[in-house]
Amino acid sequence: MTFQNSNIKIPLIVYGCKSKRITIPLLLEHNVTQSTISVSKNPYENYIVLDNNDQFRSIIKSLFVTPGNFQLDESSLLIKSQANTFIETGFYYDGIEGTDEYIYFWDREKERCVNGVFLFNALNNKLWYFPGEYYMWLNYLPIYNKEKKTITFPDVRDVQLYLSLYRLLAELHNKNSIVVKKRQIASSYYHSALLINKLWFYKGARLKLVAYNEVPHLSTTWDYIVQYRDFLNSNTAWIRHFTPDRKYNWVQQLEVNEGGIRKYIGLKSELKAKSLSDDPTGGVGGGNSYVFYEEAGIAPTLDKTYEYLLPSLKEGEIITGQFIAAGSVGSMEDCKPLQKYIFQPDAFDFYGIPNEWITEERSETKITGCFIPQQWGMLPFIDEYGNSLVEEALGYLIDKRKEWKNKLSSQEYQIRVSQEPISLEEVFQYKKDSIFPVSLIKKQILRNQEEKAYKCVELERDTNGKIVSIPTNKQPILEYPLPLNHDYKEGAIQIFEEPREDLPFGTYIAGIDTVNVGKTTTSPSLASIYVMRDEIINIEKKGDKEVKHIIEPSALVCCWSGRYDDLNKTNETLLRILEYYNAIGVLEADVSFTQYVIKHKKVKHLLRRNQFMLFKEQEFKQKTYVEYGFKNTGDIFNKYMVPYLIQYLKEDFSEYKEDGTIIPRFGIERIKDEMVLKEMLYFEDGYNTDRVIALTAAITYLYISQTNKTTIKVEKKIQPEDINELFEWKKKQLISKVKQQMQMKNYFNKLK
């Protein structure tokens, strides 16, 4: 944010005004010359004019309160008026492009995105400030909303307003921003919005996105930025061109030819991204305007990167840029730099604020970096306007901790609370254990053992050569680790969900870890194949009109682990599973199985190396030339693929009932095979983890390919017997929409 040092004009939205002039008490308290404001009928002509930057900083600091204390009310709905217009109509402004009115609208909205917005409720004299990037995020940068299970604009939340005000205050005090947080507060989405805001509207900005791990952290956040760019270019007047326009390297400029002379026009702002796992100082040179370090809680070299970056954020002793680091904690080894900065912000030029959540008892207050505990912004303990119901959430969490202590080991308990912390003390109590979520895994193993949600089959060819399933009395191998002298290694194919013929090729993805010999007494390895079904959207139609969408999340549908004394029979079993599900096989490269598939002219079922970016990059970096699949060499599996599996296991898809109750759900519940989960508990050097390799390969492909794939949609015609169910569903949708419309109508009537 850059303001002149006097007569600072900031857009103002007024709610509930019944007169032509208003006096804002907070401005009087800060001796603002223009504390009384004439209110224009044109909402874009209302401003707060501050005397200088010091006054602005002082006012923002007085508005910076902890979640639960913002007292957001019905007036906050006005902050999202542009998003609501787009949701209702499909566009932001219906004026004619190029007219004065059209240009005026988009210029005024740009002003709000750059300078932020004050919101004043004239009915109760409450004032709030929404930073520019937060206003832009709420109105112009849609995200995937897990609560609503759709792509839409973010809801106003006091916890995210707090996060954005903390970053702004740090900048206004010439300090850097350091955040340790609970999981699931859309931090990556928000900080991506910050970068896109600076890239879109600031001339010559030098922006960097960095993370210790490229996959999934850097690549996922970059994908968010790409989605933001595409939406802005498609739906606003703020069209931006980039040359170059490559992954991890954008410059906002367009090449033109004027009178035979080639030149570049544009803001010349640039955004670059880089993984720092190999070189913590790589790419940190040059001048930097804003640098965002993603997932700073799992960055063991964060401090080294920071020290090398500092000179790039100032000119002499004049601060010219800001470093922003945010993340949840990982192992103690990986989060030590973050811990140091959180507890000693002033010593390292981070912005420190009073924090009462040092311990659960709130027995002391210290100056720390920004800490976002679990009780802030925790569903369902949020009111209709986005205020955190902190005490209610805290009571719930304390009761849950009592349950956890009775059910979990001390290590499991520490892991659990470090990811859902009430206090900073809990954040940094975590001790290194498994890289996988052990507590979730153990519970899911018990659930799988109770449910046995599979049937065992053999796959055979019928007279037409089609693969068919035949029930069998064979059982899957349920012992791990498997002794070398174990006499039963054939196993049984487990089916959790039959293949659907109405789904296109590529919906089913199979991860495969093969064996290259038949009978053996020297290896406990098993051939393993895990088939995942991608997420699909079932569309129910009445006539030509879509009336209902039902999302089926991705899930494990089939698996087999085993081997035969005859290697050909092992390969045949793997191929039959691929054919049965019409699946693409992501293979840990093996000559024997590849040759078998080629021989039987079924090569379409194998993923070629050049069809998958991760494997192409592996070839370039490690010279591992294979035609199909990937070579499990170096750190490709542990470093670049396993994080996707962990992300999938922890994915939150909790159910929120109309009565306010929550049914906690995690991605791991879609893994119905107990043996792959047992392998995760033993995932370390010295153990065979064939099943984990196969499952990880499938899930990695699902995640990475999502950004380049069209959503899989399946249409279903409504039958007469479905009409009653459809009527009830549509009635609920209509009632909800009418309530929202009546609310908005009442609110806007108060403005008159």
C-alpha cells in the first residue's frame, strides 16, 4: 500500500444512514480533521480523508481486535455486494464497455482493491476497515469452499479479517509478517490473493512465492494464483497479459509493434515462484516487494532463507519490501525457525502483538508473532455475520481433549493438539513420530476391520473376451510384515465399488508396484495395484434442464496385493484389473510387466512418462529414461509423491447438519483397505511398502492431473419415482434463496 503522506482518501461504505451528514466517533478520538462526512447518494463518492500516514496507522491499530471481538453485523453484507451481484447475475456490471460509466465503475472498484474500504454502520457507530487485498478476495477471487462443496467467493470471517489486518499493520510499522496457525483457515488462498492484488495493480512490483517443498505446497498455491488470474481476465475489465507466461515465472507486460519498433507495455510487475529444498538461498536476490513463504512450519531452512532475503527488502536503511511467512507446524526439526520467530518477533524484525493464548489457562500475555488458534473461525462456532464464538468453541475443544487423553497415546495426543492448538504451548509440544496421521490411521483400521466393505473376487474372461468378476473364497493377505516363508502369497482381489460403464476412460486411475520374478524365498515383496475413482459430478436432468448436482468424492474402488509362482499369472492379474476398470495404470517402472502389456496390445492402460509432468521432470533432473511410469530413485517418491498421499488422508470433508451438529470426516475414510494403512504405520527404511507405493502413485496422479482435467459429469434423466425426492430438494433450495433475497432487501431498504 502506498499513500501520499497527507489527505489520504480511503473509500467508505455507509450502512443505515438517515441523514446527509455523519460524524464518526473513532475519527474524533484520533483528531481527524474531517471527522464529519457528507454522505453522497452515489456510494462511490463517499470517502474518509485522513490527515497523514501516522493517523491511518493509529486508526487501523485501534480497529485491530481479536476474533470474537470484531462485532461484525448485518452491515458487513455490503462488503460483498459485488460478489453477490456476480452470483445472482453472472456478471459484475451490465453497462456498455468503453462508456464513461463503465470506466468509472471499474476504476472505483480498483480503488477499493488498492486502498481498502472503511465500513461504517450509522445505526450503532461501528467502524471497520477491510484491507484492499481482502476486499478483492471477497469479491473477485473465488475459491473452493469446503463447507459449501462448491467454487464460490469467500465468506466474511473475523479470523481472516484479523489475519489481513495483522499483515497490513506489520507493513505500516515497516515490519515483516510471521504467522503460526491452525489448519484450514484458507491462508494459502488469502496470501495468493495478496500476491495477485500486487501483481494486478502495482507498477513494477517484484513478487516471490517460495516454499520448502515444491509438491504439494508451492505447486498447489501457484495453481490458486492461476485460477485467480483466469477468473479476473474472464470476468472483469482488468485484463492483464504476461510475457513470459510460464509456470513459476510471470511478467505483466504485452509485446506490441509500434511503427516497426517492438516494445513491451504494461505494469512490468513480476511474480516468480521457487522451491527452496535444494538451495535455501536460490532465487532470493534482486529487489523484492513482497515475498510469501508458504507452509513455513515445515521449513527447516526458513531462517537461512530469511537472512539472505533481508537485504533485498530495503534500500540502505529504507524498508522497501515485506517478507511474509505463514504455516502450521510439522516436526520439531522442521519448525524450529518458525518457533524462534514467533516467540522473538522484535529481535528478527517481525511485527509483534500481545497474545493471551500462550497457555490454555491464559495465565500470561506475551508479545509474539501472529497466532491463529483452533477456537478462532471454527465451524460451527461462527455466527451468521462471520464472528467467532470463541468461548463456545473453547468449551467444545476442552471436552474433546478429555476424550483424546483417554483414547490416545501421549504421542498421538501431542500430534492431535499440535494441529488443532488452543495455545502456543500446544503448537510446539509436537514430537516427531510417523509422517502419516497415526491417530486417523489407527481409527480407520478399526473401522475397516468392522465394516469389511469389500467383496473378494477373481477376474476371468468370458467367451467374448470381456473381463467378468467371479466370487471367490480366497482372502486378502492380512499379515504385515509378511514373513519370507509365508506359504500364501496369492491374495484375493478386493472390490469396494464395481466399475461404472457410463464413466469415460481415465476416470479410474490405478497405481501399480510390480515384481520382476515369480517364485522366491528371498523377498517379501508383493505385486500391488490400487484403483482410485476420480471425483465425479452426477447431474440429474428433467428434460434438458439440469436440476440437481451430486458430488461423489474420489475413492478407493479396488485393490490387490499378491504374487504367483508363475510371473505371467501375476502380470495377467494386474492387467485384468486394469481392463475391468478401464483404468490408466501409473506404474513404478518394470520391464517385465510393461513387456507383458505391450505383448497383449493393451498399452493404452499404461501411463507414458511424457503424459505426466512429474515424471517428465524426473527424467530431466535424474536422467531416468523409462517409457512408462516412474523410477523410484533418489527422493522422487518420499519428497514429491508421498505429500499428496498425506494430503489426501487428512482432507477435511466434514458434514454440517441443519441442526448445527458436525460429523467430522477425513479423506482417509475413503481408503477401505486396512493393509495399506498398516503399511503406513511401518513406513520407514527397512520395510517393504508395496501397497503404499501403489496407492501413492494413483493419488499423486489424481492430484496433479486435476488442474488440467475437465470435471467428470454424468447425466441422469429424472424418473417419475424420483419426482417427490426432487420436489423436496428444490423446495429447500427455493426457501433458502427466498430467505437470502428478503434479507438483502431489508438491509438495502435501511439505506434509503
